[in-house]
Amino acid sequence: MSSPVARSVPAAVRSVLARDRWALAGTVAVVVIGLVAIFADVLTAIEGHDPYTYDSTALDPANGLPAGSFGGVSGEHWFGVEPLTGRDLFAIVVHGARTSFLIGLAATLVSIGLGVLIGAAAGYLGGWVDRVITWSADVFLGFPYLVFMIALGAVVPADFPRALLLIIVIGFFGWPTTARIVRSQVLTLKERNFVKAARTLGASPWQVFRTELLPNLWGPVLVMATLSVPGKIGLEAALSFLGVGVLPPTPSWGRSISAAIDWVAVDPAFLLFPGLALFAVTWGFNALGDGLRDALDPKSGVRR
Amino acid sequence: MRTLRFAAARLGGTVLVLLVVAFCTYIVFYLVPSDPALMACGKPCTPENLALAREFMGFDEPWWQQFLTFLGGIFTGRTFGTGPTAIHCTAPCFGYSFQQNADVLELIGGRLPVTVSLAVGAAVLWVVLGVAVGVYAALHKGSWFDRAAVAGSVIGVSAPVYLVGLLGILVLGFQLDVVPVGNYTELSEDPVRWAWGLVLPWFVLAFAHGAFYVKLTRTQMLETMSEDFIRTARAKGVPERTVVGKHALRNVLLPVVTLTGIELGSLLGGAVITERVFSLPGLGGLLIDAVHSRDLPTLLGCTLFAGFLVVVANAVVDLSYGLLDPRARLT
């Protein structure tokens, strides 16, 4: 019988960061952009612009393009300005990081939380509970969630907070993948002697879950969470890109990239800054997650 | 007999899944405060006109009755209204868009060729290229090709498809001017121009999706090549070409088939994004337009159709396991 977790989680994280330079670089990217998201207000105060104020003086009056070269990049506007509105692109990208992290992390919390609870219930309780959950997971995995989310954007009333809607919807559709993995882990764990002992001593399923199962699930849960954040951030960006995500004027990388479509030939800087930010975050979480998986899952050792 | 029973159970499960998808979609779209009759009734909208519009569209019935009528329409067709103004929607009727005055299934059918052209062409590219690059990289582990493949796949996995697409348009379309941007020609009209117009979208999609196939194939191949049966085959004197092509590749292809099925099943969702980037007039455009005009019947039809694609793709994947892996044969 193999243990699902090779070693303790903090030790694994430390060894990953010490040995795997890609995972370290990914962590640096995630931490830097995370700090940018937290201190968005401070950063924009230093630069001196907010993401909402229109400024026609930063534009070329002839065609609405940013005045100056490369999208109007200058000491005044670090990333240049948005065409047609003159809003500061640095402020938009920095505050967009906040939107991305908020929705990405909160949705991951929802989906991993649901997935762990549901998966553990299926694995530990077994019987009809297991059958119903496994079947529902199959239905969910067959659900055209992206199309459904796009369509949902049209019917949900405009006064419902969009960020909350996105967190709920993106998080809710994510549980089956987590639940499957947790279920299989719990199926192995529940045959181990320490779980059997707890059960024999009369521990309720909830007690067994909290004191015996959960501590042994942290490793896989951490890997799943890290690897699912970029997907969730990407989904928010994709929905905003399609105009059914975060509503204006709240900054969102996806919406900026979408707006950049019409300007890509004449103002590529407008595409590059939000695009690079989105890429950096996605790559950072993926690199960190891959490294963690290699360290915590002894089976996936052959990578590089 | 067992095969038949398995197939029947699979089919039953598939229908059940579709029913659940239809039911959930229906409930969400029709219980949210948004009245299609109000939008169709025109201005000025008197209460009488509104009631008339509701009756015409079938919204005067309780919601469960509406759902049953909708399901019935799939098998028997539906007629909206009576007399000379009646609109008939022939079976299988997946709804009628009162805004576009068209059968939803016809709307979907009209857009489908574009989306299928885009998705199938790209899928062929990404599977073939992804597997080929992955296998070659694994067989030459540590070479410059391997390192480039790993680096490329890392970029491809993390870069959203619309970003790659826009960069492709910017660099290849506008700066270098080697490929056309944003004109779609029907296949039946001119196959060469059809393919040429889709070259950029195909390669962009193939890069974004193929990256993961490279990663998957490479890891899988490395694992398989270190297995005992490979050593046995080599010890028996089986030529290396057969060891790789027959013994190893079979093991590698199983997860690839699963992934391809899942991705093709969810192609409609992805198509929405790709089509927006390359301004292709496919299903994605239909869906997005329906969202903006709040065309509920079209939304419902598209969601159901997307669910249908996913479910069918999953069934095909399950069946193809039997072909690739004798252990998974249904009998």
C-alpha cells in the first residue's frame, strides 16, 4: 500500500523551490503580480493615474490613437494609454491584476472546497452516495459549461454583482475534477489502519474527515489548487474577452485584450501589456504547480 | 449480448445526461427575470399585445408544461399560433427564434460548416504535430529539439488562444503579410481559398492546443519506454522502429484519444473565442449575437447542441478505447 503523500507539504514546497528553478521563477512571477494586485492603489498613486478617468490630452486628436510612440509609453504613462479614451494602461493592467486574482483565487477556493467535501463523501461513505456523486460528476463533465456561462451572462440581471456571479459559476463547474481525484485518494486512505482505528473508536464520518483524512489530502489538494488557478483566471479573462464577464468600467485583462483586437494593426502596445500580464500569471501558476506535483507525487517523476 | 447491454446502458446514460442538461438550461434561462415576450411585443406594448405574444410563444403555460412542450417539439415539431400567421417548426424542433424569425436548428446548421472547418482542420494539425513532436522529443531526451519542444509547450499551454491568435494576426498577417486575415470562403465555393483563409486560425489553434499534447505525449512516451515490456521486445530482437511504432505508441495514444474527444466535444465553447479573434461567421458568432440580443430560444438551442457534442464525443472516446486497447474491449 503506497502512501498518497510522499512527504510533508511544507518540506516538499521548500525542496521544489530550492531545486526546480522553473518552479522558483513561476513562484516569483505569481508573488510579484500578487503583490501588484494587493498594492494596486499604492502603485497607481505613485504613477498618478486611476483606471477610470478619460484623458483626451493623451491622445492624437486626428485618429484617437495614443499620442507618442509605442502606445504613448512615457514617464507620465508607464504603459501608455488606451486608444480612444486616453485611460492610463498601467492603472488598467495593475487593477486588472486585482480582478484576475480575486476571481481566480475565490473560484478555486469554491471549486476545491466543494470538490474535496463531495469527493471525500463519495470515497468514505461509498454505497448509493458514491453512485449518485460519481454519476453527477459525469453529468457535470458533460455539461457545456463555457457555452452555458456565456449564455448565462445574457440572462442574469445587470444589478447582480458580476464578480460574485463569475466566482460562483466558475467555481461551481470546477468541482467534479477535484472530487474524482479526492475520491480515489480517500478510497485508499480509508483502508489504512489509522482510519480504521478511528472508525472503530466510534468517530463520526465528519470527525474522521477532519482529523484523519484531511491532513493526508493537503498535498494533492495543494497541487490541484495551484494547477487550477490559471484555468480559472483564464476563464474569467475569456468570458470578459467575449463581453460576458466583468462589466466595464471594472478593469479586466480579458476585456482589454478584446478591445485591442480593433487596434492591433496600429497600436500593438495596447495588446502586449495586458496580454503579457495574463500570460505571466498563467505561466507562473503552471510552473509552480508542475513542480509541486513532481515533488508530491512520486509517480510523475520523469519530466525533464 | 453483453456488448448489446453495454451499448444500451451507454445510450440510456447519454440520453439521461442530455435530458439533465436540457432541464437545467431550461430552468435557468426561463426562471431568470427576463421576458422574451416583452421584447418581442414591440412598441407600444399594451397588456393585450403582451398576452397575445405570450400565448403565441407558448409562455402562458406553467414552466414545467413549457419544458414538456419543448421536449415534445424535438420529436413531433411545433406550431406557434394559429391561422394564417402560424409559424411551423418541423421536427426535430429545438426551438424557434422569434427575433431572427428562424428555426433554431436551421440557424445552427447554417453556421456549423464554418465551425467544423475550423475545429476539424485544427484538430488534425494539433494531434498529428503534437504527438509527432512529443514522441520525437521523448526519443531524443535532452537534445536541443527536446528542450525547444518543452519550452514551446510551456508557452503554448500558458498563453490563451486569443492572445496567440492576435499576435499571429499582428506578426504574420499585418507585419509580414504572408497569410490572409479574416476572410472566410465556403468550401464548396473554392477549396483552395477556403483552406488558405483558414491557415492562420488552424495553426494558432494547433499551437495553443497542441502544446499540451506535446507535454502529454512526451511524458507518456518517456514512461512507456522505461517499462519492462519494451525491454523484453528489444531483447527479443524486435526492430526499434516496431518497438516505438507499435509497442510504445499504442500506450501513448490512449490518453491522446481521450483528450482529443474531450476537446472536440467542447469545441463550441472554444470556437466562440477563436471565431471572435479571426472574425469567422461560425456558431460562436451566433451564440454571442444571441447573448447580446437576449435571444433565449437560440441560446437554449446552442447550449443543448453543445451538450450534445460533448456527450457524443465522450461516447466515441469510450468506443475507440476498444480499438486501441484490447483489455478495454466491451465484450
